[in-house]
Amino acid sequence: MPRLLLGLLASALYLSCAHEPAGPPALATIDIVDVEGHTGTLAYALGSVVVLDICAASVDVCLINARAMSEVCESQCKDGEVELVTLLVDETGVEAARSYLEIFEVKHRVYLPGPNARSGGSAIGSVMDVPRVLIFDREGRVVDDQVGAMLTPIPLVERILELK
């Protein structure tokens, strides 16, 4: 009996170990639509540290994060090593994205989810909690995932500096 139990535990441990999935980096799997209606992926940002702010224009807490993201962009996005992107996941459409850009005077890119952005093959998967911030390393792998209001951008800036 102990050998059987030990074998089962060893099998469970092996199966639970994280293995690097084959295929493109997580960042390259995120389909986007820009405010002009053009589709693509976030693969263009490979080689940079990417901060992906997933939010909804209709959620008040997301609007608080918009201000913090603007501060992060002003301090970190000047040298091209960091790309800050907002993905508006509510069903508000391109006009709402344009309004978001104007109202908050954001200097970074704002996109809507593309046709496959919420599928199982995407790094963002099914977004249930917003605001959510994903941080990707230069190779496009998710290295941090934070949900909730960002009262201060300091922890985010510190994490970005670690990855630069």
C-alpha cells in the first residue's frame, strides 16, 4: 500500500509541474482591434516589457487605474523598452475607445479585444475581474497578474524596473 501511495504522489507531482507550452509567446496570442478598426495581435511588442491594462470603460475602478497608467507611461515608456497597452473589454465598441482616449488624455495605445481574444488560446482567456494588469517579459511571457484598483503606480513601476 505505501508503494502505491508513493507512486500516486509522484505521478501527481509530475503532472502538476509547470511545463513551458509549445507555440507562440502568450503576448502574441492576444487579438486586438485598434480605434480605426484594424485587427492584429500584440506580437508587435515582443522585445519590450509590456504592461497590459485590461479594463472596462463602464467600471469606475478602471477609470481610477487609467490615471495611474498615464503616470506609469509618462515615467517608463520614453525609451521604447516598455510598452503600455490598455485593452477595453466591455462591449462599448470603437467609439467608446476613442472617448476613453480623449477623456483621459492617454498617451499609450488603447485597443478592443479582437475576435479570438477571449478564447482559450489567448493569454487573457476569459476576463471576469477588471481592472486587471498583466505584465509580460521581453519574450512575451506573463510574469505578473494583478487584479484590482491601483491606488499608487509605485509597485508597478518597481516591477517594470526589475524586468528592464
